[in-house]
Amino acid sequence: MTAATLITVAPTGAEADKSRTPALPVTLDELVATAIACQAAGAAVIHVHIRDDKARPTLDLPRLKDTVAALRAHTSLIVQLSTGGAVTDPYEDRLNVLDAAPDACSLTCGTVNFGDDVFMNPWGFITDLYQATQEKGIAPEFELFDLGHVVTLHRLLSAYGPPHGGHIHCDLVMGVPGGFDGDLRTMAAAIQALPDGATWSATGIGRTSVPVLLAALSAGGHLRVGMEDTLTFAKGRPVRDNAELVTRAASAATLAQRPPMTTAAARAFLGIDSAV
Ligand code: KMH
Ligand code: ZN
């Protein structure tokens, strides 16, 4: 079991509505302030979705480049850009995210029902994106929403070899209506199916957030938290900000005798070069 816990913050996502959730960071200034606070609270990775001037999700490349530069200027967090975007984003725009030259990116290993929508990730898109990460030297984090995605991950690694940096790190996204349930027996089934040597984080959407966090710590996994995944801190109590979710995760990790990983340790752990 790793001696420390990798904590990823996913502060914004593509789905939450700023008008209903004023604490959601959507401008670059809000995102940078959130990143600084979350690093101080124990995060080592930031999973980034950006918004346009009207707070709508966007994959605008100049904006993504500015975001990567600002996060690097103000934090030592590993910058992981989302290639999932919003369910409406075209594949080409999702591939072009890599041109913003982040440290890392998400790479979802299959299509999944996503509430009333469908999050599309056909095999051809997965392989194009994976090969682009290898060519551009970007570390993918394999996002797994369902057990079939683990099968696709094995197929991907067999066909195209190891990822940039050589380390396989996965994120189990649990509790999405259409994917994994956010419970212990589902987590157990998922982690026993992962490739040899892979490490993993888990995140529970909505009300599965805390049960998934506790199960992941007890099973030797790592954590992703943030307002992309949960907007309710406790029943009837909205999340105040992302930092309080990271603080809770860091406290639980410390209680589990696996305190938060520093950003430098996280770079070594994930096989990501030092900050440029
Ligand atoms: N917004 C979801 C449709 C990712 O960032 O790679 C996809 C998502 C996964 O959030
Ligand atoms: Zn995301």
C-alpha cells in the first residue's frame, strides 16, 4: 500500500450551473484562487474543465493554454486537462486539448450513459487520443466509469503499449447514473480487474462521495474530490468551496495513516516530469 495519498481536485466540471452554484470556480481568477487553496489543503493534481465568459463549458484552445500557464505560474499542482469536456463536445475539439500541453489529461475508456445523456468514447477515439498522448509526452489518467472500461483499458495497453511516463494510473468514477454504483462491492470488483501494477483513485458522484472516499482509503486507493463531482457537503448543506472538500479528504487520509502526497512526490509517483 502506498504510504501517502494522492489527492486530485476536480473543481469545476462541465455540468454544474454557475447561476445555481455561485461558489463554482469558472473564471481564470477563480480557478487560480481555488487551485492555490486546494494545494494548501493537500491536493497534488488538478483536473481542469474551463468555462467561457458566460460560464458555459468550452474547449477553446487559447483559453486552455492561458489556464495551463496560470496554474503553473501560481501553483506546483500537476495540471490535468479534461479531454472528456461536455457531452456535446466534438471529438476533434477533445483531441485538440492536448495542444495546450498539460502535464496530464483524462482519457475515458468507453462510452457510458450519463444521466439522461450519453458520454461518447468509441474505440477509435480512445486509440487516437491515447496515441496522441504518447506522441506529445502527456500522462493519461484512465477514467473508468464501468467494468467494461477496464476491459477496454487492457485492450488499449495490449495494442499500443504503456503510457507516457510508464505508470498506469486510473480513476474510478462511481455513482454516475449509468455506470459503476458507488459502493464497496463494486469497487472491489473494479480494482481486482485492473492491470498489474496499476494504481487508482476513486471519486463518488453526489451522495456516494463520502462512502467511496472511505472505501478507497481502506482499500489502498487514492482520492479525487471536488465540485465537479459533488455539490453537497452533508445532507442539506451545500459545499462552501473546493478547499473544504480537499480538507476533508486530507483529514481522512491522515486518519488512515496515509497523509496527502506532496506535488513533488506525486510527479515521481505518476511518472510526470518536474514542473517546467
Ligand atoms: N463531463 C463529462 C461528460 C473527463 O473529464 O474526462 C466527462 C468528464 C470526464 O468529466
Ligand atoms: Zn472531468
